[in-house]
Amino acid sequence: MYGENLPAWIIAIYYLLLLTTIVVAITCIFKNKIVAASVVTIVLSLVIQVVSILYGIDRASDHNELDHFLFSLSKRESWSIFVAVGYLYIVIWWIGYFTKKQGP
């Protein structure tokens, strides 16, 4: 494979956060807490990965994955908007998870 890639430690952190998100969402489902939102989070986490990989294949050899995503987002390509909205949903889900956990 040719072209630039992100450093391995960034990719490791990214996939660790992804795995943590999926595990916590599954735990929420089993505990019957924010079930619908957790199901959407799991599905989005997986679909975002597939979409990012499929549309990241055609990136220029001198761009890494993040550069390609940000460039596509600046061009308002539909896949990048979907991925950005998906990530925003996951961040909002995490905020909701932490606020529900702190509450009574």
C-alpha cells in the first residue's frame, strides 16, 4: 500500500475509543438504559467505519485519512457529511451517557 497514513498511535487510540463506545453501548442495552440511543450508536459506529474505508480508498497518495475526510467535508461530499453527523451523534450519546450516570 502506498501513500501517507496517520501514525499508528493515533489509529490505536481511535479504534480503542471505537471499541469502548461499542462495549459501553452494549452494556447500556443489557442494563436497559438509553436502549434506543445505544442501538443507534452501535449501528452508526459500524456503518461509519465501512463508509470511511470505502470512500477513503480513492484518496490521493499524498493525503492521509484525516486530510481526505476534511477535504471531502469542505467540498460537502455526502459521505463526509454523513460521517461527521455520525461522529457528532456519538459524542452527544457519550454526553448523555455521562449525564445519566451522574444523575440519581
